[in-house]
Amino acid sequence: MPIDKLGIRVLVVDDERLIADTLALILNKSGFETVAAYSGAKAVELAEVLKPNVLISDVIMEGMNGVEAAIRISASLPGCRVILFSGNAATEDLLHGAEVKGHRFELIGKPIHPRVLLDRLARSPSIPA
Amino acid sequence: MAFDFSRKVSKFVFPDKPRKIVARYLVAVALPLLALAITGPFFTISTDPFFLLFTLSVILSALYGGWGAGLTTTAVSVLLNAWILEPRLSFQVTDPENVLRLAVFSFEGCLVSVLVGTIGSLQRKLEGERERLSVTLTSIGDAVMVTDREGRITFMNPTAEQTTGWSATRAMGRQLDHVFRIANETTRAPVENPLHKVFELGRVVALANHTLLMRPDGSEIPIDESAAPIRDAGGNLIGAVLVFRDISAEKKSEAALRNADKLASLGRLASTIAHEVNNPLEAVANLLFLIRGTHELADIDRYAETAERELQRASQITRHTLSFARRENEFGPVEVSELVDGILALYSNKIHGKNITVKKRCAAGTSAFASKSELRQVFSNLVGNAVDALPNDGTLHIRVRAAHCHCGATTRVVVADSGNGISAAQLPHIFDAFFTTKKDIGTGLGLWVTKQIVEAHGGCIHVRSRPGRGTVMALCWPKIAPTQDVFPDIVASDLAPVTGNESD
Ligand SMILES: Nc1ncnc2c1ncn2[C@@H]1O[C@H](COP(=O)(O)OP(=O)(O)O)[C@@H](O)[C@H]1O
Ligand SMILES: [Mg+2]
């Protein structure tokens, strides 16, 4: 049964603008209501207004990193699904820190193919219908 | 060999230790008896006005047994003569002329004994001193070579034989330049023999390391050396002594540390690179996905163009990375500006992340005579440190220009940052191995290696820093290879194997 994508709001965060923009474009074309942010701080700010159902964020970013942003956002939006992507080994430590604080975030290795990301979004049961 | 023979004779006449007392006095008594046996039938002291044979026995006895033996021989000679002179077979001497002769002989005998005996004991002392010195120099762990004022080798110890690959017998008397050939470790240009400096300046000269000793068999050993003048009692320069040491072991551990730094910087780069390459790849994957879902030609065009640019970016990163890992150890002129660009590209992620402004000013055509990979390592360390020290929105200055430095180098490079600076207490230590203030991520090897590389190239490095204001690292590199005469060809006959008891 195809998942109804309408009304699912996604926040994409990456300090690499081109990646954030192209991902947002792809997700928008696939029917998700998507907004891109270029930094962790900006993401937290946008999340207040946007109230996204899904947060897709890069981990390693200057300033506030992805894990930090995810923790803050899920604190105010407990139902928000978090998917982190990273191409770095240091991520393990960051995620471990988050787990200790009681969070469980999905992690995808970089580079992610958009097909894989879409499949993931479709497959997951945690998306509210 | 004449030298050895005279030495042996001298050794026999003046042995190092006094001979056994029995032997000495047996000889002292036997010699005048022998003299009497020879002269008795023909003449005695009374008919031999020069007391020839008896005087000779006194001299020989004193030489052999010291002044005591000489005196004994004198006394025995007098007694024997008194016994043989009229009246025969009695110790009485009646002829006053003979009494006078005997008195003169006694006096002469005493004088000769004391003189010869004293010379003997002095000689023994001298020999002993020389022996002690030679034993010391022989057993010393460092290689020691001594030359005369003309630079000819007069002594070399076994360590010097082993290190140079020359046997002492072969090297003796040769010019030191011929036996002790040294070259700069990195440029391989011949280095002036420290001996010349010693003769010129008349004082101790220590050579900077980075010296290779070229052995006659073609092998090379890194050494550490110093030379000092030898003066006589009047203060005149009469020669020089050269002391050097094989430092291969130290060099090896230094090389290991240098590699560690290379690995550390490669490790740092690896994570940067993963990021730098993954980002464009991901962007390209996204763009291709968009292209497949689009029918708008204009959009496709735009996506394709962006993808192309991203791929170019990725390939640029990999190209610089490869050049970093490539071993380019040959020396040659290196375009500094170009090399710096490559390093900046590798750090671009960090630089953009911190929003660092890079101000690079390069005079056209500034080149350094260097090994490309080592120069790259130097700039990677300096730029890396500056980027580490810089806060967000800081500024990194890089200036390359021609200049004349007191070290003789001609290309000057300055890497300056407006970062946190270095405290006065830490400043003297930053070039030490393992000194780091970056707890987990620092190795403390970067600047240590940098200094080594720079100095090995014949350049110099200086730092100025103010805490809270920033740091300036200034380096000088020679623009061209230091030119010097090439070595004179080594002739085959010089290739003597080193053996302990080789004779010439
Ligand atoms: N540009 C700089 N600004 C401030 N401190 C510096 C700078 N360069 C070097 N340092 C100091 O010198 C130390 C040694 O540097 P280095 O030998 O490169 O080792 P590492 O970078 O691994 O610590 C650093 O830990 C830092 O404290
Ligand atoms: Mg460093």
C-alpha cells in the first residue's frame, strides 16, 4: 500500500548547500514537503515553525553538529523521526553520546543515493500516516 | 718500514717498564768482563788512553739497566783494571799515572751513567705517556683522526678505521681530504672539510649534522663531527684533531618519527579527503537522480553543468592527495606558489568551515630548491597548525617572495595567522619532538619535522608569536643547489680492506 506522502514535512540539513538543496528538490518532487537548512542552529530554528515529521541531517558540521541539532529538535518534537547521514568515523562517538542521553537515531553512511533514502523513508513504520 | 724499525730499537733500548733487577746487574758485571776479555791480551786502561771498550760498556750498561747499572759497571771496570795493572793480580796500583787514569775513568763513568740513566728514565716516562694516550685514543668509542699542520694524517684509531673504511697504515701520511670525504645529506653536494675551518679560524669547529661520510666502497654513513686545533707549548698551530661519530642509529629513529608525522598528517588528511570527495559524489548522485526525473531540457542542462563542476572538484582533491602521498624525493626547483595552492586545496574544507580568509601573495616565479614531497610536508604542517589555531572568521596570510637571508637562502615564505598565538613559556619548545598542546589530536611532531627538513635543505625557520594576536612562521629556502666542486675520483688502490695488522 503506497504511503500517503502528503502532509509529511521533512527538514533536510547539510552545511554543503548543494547537497541540502538537491536533496530537498528530490524529496519535494517525490511528494514530501521539504525545507533545507544549511546549519544545525538554523535547523533548530526552522523546526520550531515547520514542525517536521522527519529530520534528515548531516552529522559533521561546523558549529552545532547534526547530533546536537537532532537532540534539541526531538526534545521539542518527540514524534519526529531522525535520520542522520555521515561519512566519518567520528560519528560513532557522537551517536554513542546521543544514545547515552536516551536517543536512538537512524544512521546512513555517506554518500547516500537518493533512491536509498526514498526507500528508507517509504519503508519505515515510524512515519505517521 | 723505517718508522717501525726505529720504534722497535727505541723500544728495546728504552723499554716501557724497567727490566728485572737481576738481569740489569748481571749485564752490568758481564759487560766490563767482556771488555777485559777482548782488550786484556792487547792493552789495558794504561795503554788505551780513551778507555774505549770500558766506556762503551758503561754506556751500554746504563742504557740497559739505568744509572745504577752504569755505576756498577764503572766500579767493576775500575776494580778489574786495578787487578790487571801492575802489580798484577792485586788490587793495588802503584804507578801514579795509572791511578790518575783510573780516577779520570771513574769520574767519566759516573757522569755517563747518570746522564744516560736519566735520559733513559725520561724516555721511558715519555713512552709511557704516549702509550697511555694512544691506548685512550684507541679504546675511545668515537672515531679520532689527527693531522699535522699540512693536513696529513698522523694518527687514526680503530673506530676511525671502521667508520671511514680506510686502514690506518694506508691512510697514514695522506691528506685528510682524501680519506675523509663528506657531503650534505640532502643535497649531496660536497661539504668543506672542518679541518680547513680549524686552520683558518684556529678554534674548535663543530659541523652541523646532516653530513654524510662517503666511504671508498661507495657506502655512506651519516656522521656528527667536530674538529679542534692542536698547539705546541708556544701556542703555534701544529695540527688538528678530528672527532666524529656514526649516527646511523639516531638517524633511523629520527626517520621513524618523521614517518610518524607523515602518517599523522596523512591521517588528518584522510578524514578531510573522505569529506571532500564524498560531498561532490553525493551531490552528483542527487543531480543525476534529478536529471532522470526531469523532462525540462533547461533543468537537465543546469543539473549536468553543476554535476560536472562537482566532479572536477572531487578529482582536484584526489589529485592533490595523490601528490601528497607520492614520493618525490629528487631535488629540484619547486614552484612554491603552486605547491601552496595544493596544500590550501587539501585544507579547503576546514578553511571554509571556519570561514577563514586566505590572503596569499606570491611573487612570480619564486622557486625553492627542494624535494617536493618534503616541501609539501612542511607547508602541510604549517598551514595545518595555522588553521588549528585560527578562530572562526580568522585570516591566514601566506607570502612567498625572493629575499636574502643570513643563512644564504633566497626564497622566503611566511605563513602567518591571526590565531591564539603561543605563550612565551611554550615558544622555546614548539620545535621539540612530541611537544603539543593539542591533547588527543596533536602529535607534536609537525614543527620538529618541519625544522629538520628546512635545515637539511640549508634553509632556516623562525617564529614570532603573541598570545591572542597570532603567529608568524618565516622560512627561507635556497633557490638553487649549493654548488661546490665534485669529489676527485676515488682510485681503485684506495679501496683497501680494513684489517687490523695490514702491512704496507
Ligand atoms: N600557528 C600556531 N599558532 C599557535 N600555536 C602553534 C602554531 N603552530 C604551532 N603551535 C604550537 O606548537 C605546538 C607544536 O606544533 P606541532 O609540532 O605542529 O605539533 P601538533 O600540531 O601535533 O601539536 C602545537 O601543539 C601548538 O601549541
Ligand atoms: Mg601540527
